[in-house]
Amino acid sequence: MTLSNEQNQPVLTEEQQEKNAVLEFEPLPKQELFIEKVLDSPRYKFVWYVGGFGSGKTFIGSHTALRLALRAPNGRGLIARQTLVDLKATTMKTFWEVLDRRLVKKWNKTENLLTLYNGHEIYFWGLDDIEKLKSLELGWFWIDEVNEVDEMTFNVLKGRLRNKTQPKRCGFLTSNSEGKNWTYQQFVRGKGLRSLADHAKFLTIKAPSTENIHLPEDYLEVLNSYTGDLHSRYVLASFDVFEGQIFPDLKRDVHCIKPFAIPDEWLKIGGIDHGERNPTAFNWAAVSPRGDLYFYREYSRPDAFVDEHCKNLVEMTGNEKIDYWLIDPSAKSVRGKTGKKIDQEYREEYKKLTGKDLKLRYANNDVSAGIARVHRYLRVDPQRVHPITKKEGAPRVFFFDTLTTTLDELEGYKWSKQSPTDENDAKEAPRKKDDHNVDCVRYIIMSRPDITIGTALQRFPKEDKVKDPHSQLLEVAQRNNPEDFVKL
Ligand SMILES: Nc1ncnc2c1ncn2[C@@H]1O[C@H](COP(=O)(O)OP(=O)(O)OP(=O)(O)O)[C@@H](O)[C@H]1O
Ligand SMILES: [Mg+2]
């Protein structure tokens, strides 16, 4: 689809574009600081906005990106997340909401390339293919939810800031806090940077959710109901390392439901966490038409090999059509009883038993990103109607109450104790114990699109938007011959 106005001409002058179309919003204090440092401070080349849930990260990222683009006619920028699916589900959604369509010259949907009236090109990419990045010349880049991205990718992108049309070349990042992960180490402590002078180009801005006065009251209430670690990280954006229970937000009275027959047409996903002496775990989940996840079956058994587990998998699945199975990527390299790789053993056993191919995919096994996404799915959206009670306030994930192993494991899932040596180097990791079904849950949730807290207020009235030729024709026809149309 190409978005353009009738004459394919900018509707606003350049000055108006800067003043009206892009600047007209009231930034929150941290957002103001952020945008000023990214755009105008000669000192800071890399700025990280680390905030709580709904602290305005994606909103300010979008505004900043647009302003950078308007400052560099014929320049080029990149808006990215780890995967394109998540970029589309969250970042691009907000970006389109804050973008005044009058600035658009062309939207190339296949390449995800937006060209503005001044010729500036904005690419929207998933960062899972690092090779692709090596050929880019950018004036700026923005990575949303950067904690899902590895440090190497960020370092490669830094080296792509070579587009000369950009008055100030820069990279900016937005994310929740993930404790003392690489972003913290590089931005706050300067780890991996050559000199103090290099580190002086990095700035971190912390934004608690509670500072976002635009969040609806009921969202704030939900966030403020968080306690302990969860509150300090996902509301206050603290870098403290987690301790204790990993999912205190899992509540049986909210997330557990009585089993029901899952409709055939719902998408179904399986998770496989293979162990030989350790238990092998499977979970089956279904996606409702509105995107909620229902975990409806579990399996956990130690002391057996792939042939036995696969037989159980086939028997328990019966005639259900599972759209895909997610397996730990290490199954590609670990050998099983037959000397073959585990993934291969599953494929062969499954084929032997059913005559069909097992639809196997490799799970995203980034533990901290996976845990963060599980929290987002567990979070209660006060405006969402609960599918069972029909009351307002519902999470995005539910468990049949028959899944006792999975639920016990989720509740008992804990962070391992930190060694008291150097606080700053403390790495947080879950304790390795009874986490096999938890891993399946994590693989499955991580394979679903991310979700975000709110929708940006539409600043631009609908009539301002550039319409496609069909709706323009329809509108003219409606105006000229109103009686031809049924009034709704
Ligand atoms: N300066 C602002 N003016 C008006 N509304 C704002 C402003 N900043 C943020 N918002 C609104 O607050 C809500 C949350 O913003 P946003 O989605 O950017 O937060 P986020 O931190 O990216 O959230 P998430 O944690 O879900 O990724 C949105 O509805 C957004 O439109
Ligand atoms: Mg966001």
C-alpha cells in the first residue's frame, strides 16, 4: 500500500512539519530530557531510556525517531526490535499512531521501508539476521526492548552510523530494566568501552511507570499492586538483581481455570524440554481468536529415552492438530541414546509412529527475555474482559487447573542466590531445579507476539490522514449521492 496525498506533494511546509506535525505533544519530564539529549546534545551519542511497564518508552522513541528523520532530508534511519513480529505488534503500532500521515511519501510494505516527504528513509527490521546489518549506512537507529538483543548486535549497529546527511549521528535504546545485564554494564559501568571519553558519550535515563501521568488510573493500580522485586524492576526500573520467587504475579484465582474443550480451529503449540535422567517435559497450549494463551495439558517423566517420550507425545496429542512444536535449540547438538541428535530422534520417532513429519521449531531460549514476556502475559489488563468471569480485568495467559506440575514449578521457580563477591558483576539466573515445564511455558510464550500496555492517543483527527484512492472515491460518492448509502 502506498500512502500519499492526492498530488503526491507535502501538505505542510518543512517548518510546519517540524513545528506542528512532530513537535506537538507534551513530553513527560524524562521524555523531554531524553529527546533533548538525543537530538541536541553534542556530547551523547548513545542514550538508553530504561523504564517501567507503560513508562512511555515506545511513545518517546517514536517521536524521537520522527524528529531525527525530519532533520535529515534524504537520510536514513532504522527502527528495530529483536524480531519483526514483535516490532509489528508493539513498536510499529505506536509509531503509526503518532505519525502524521501527511509526512509520508511512500510506505513499502514488503520491505518495511517508510519514505518521508523529505526523502528520509526509515527501515523497520528484526535484528535476528545480523549479516543483513553489515551493509547498512545509517544516520540513526532505535532499538526498542533492547534487552532481547545481544550486545554484539548493538556493537555492530554502532559501526553503521555513517550516513553523512544526519547532522548528529546517534543510536538510542528503550527497554525495561533487566537487572545488571549487558546494557547496564555498558551504559552505566562503561564495560567493554575503550576509555572514559568513550563512556562519556553514553547516557542512561530512568523512567518509573508512576511518572507517566497519561496512564489510566486502573493500569497504575495494577502496577502498584506489584510488590518486591517485581515492583522495583517493572515499575521503578531498578537495576537491583532479583531474589526469591520469579513469578509472584501468578495467582491461581486469576490465571487458573477449569478445563474446557479447546475448539479445533484454535492455533495449538507444543513445547518440548528434553531430559534423559532429568524429566522430559511437554506442554500443550492453544491460542484463542483474541490472542489469549491457554495451557491445557502437561507431561513430565524422568528416566526414559526419546522413543518412550515421543510415543507418549503422540498418544496424548491424539487427533489434535498441533501447529508447531518448540524444542530447546540445544537439541541440535546433544546426542541421545541412538547416537543421533535429539531433534533428529524426535523427528524419526514421530514419523515412525504417525507417518507424518513433526513440525519442529527451535525455541528462543533467551531466559531473561522469556521471563519478561511471561510477566507481560501474566499482567492483568484492567480493560480486558475475563473470558470466564466476564468481568473487567484479565491476563493474557491461563492454565487449566489440572496442570499441577506446571503450576507448582511456576510457583516454586526461584532466582539462584548471588555470590557476594562483586555486586556489579552479579549475574542473575534462575536456580536449576524443577524447571522443565516452566521452560516449555517460556518457549511457548516467547513464540507469541509481545504485548504492550496502551494505545497512543490519536493526536491527528482521522480526516487528516491520507486516504487510499478507494476510500477517497467512496467518500466523494457518499458526498454526492448520500441517498445511495445505507445509514449505519
Ligand atoms: N508524552 C505523552 N503524552 C501522551 N501520552 C503519552 C505520553 N507518553 C506516553 N503516553 C501514553 O502512555 C501509554 C504508554 O506509553 P508507551 O506504550 O510508550 O509505554 P511503554 O513504556 O513503551 O510500554 P510497554 O511497557 O507496554 O512497552 C500509551 O498509551 C501512550 O500513548
Ligand atoms: Mg513499549
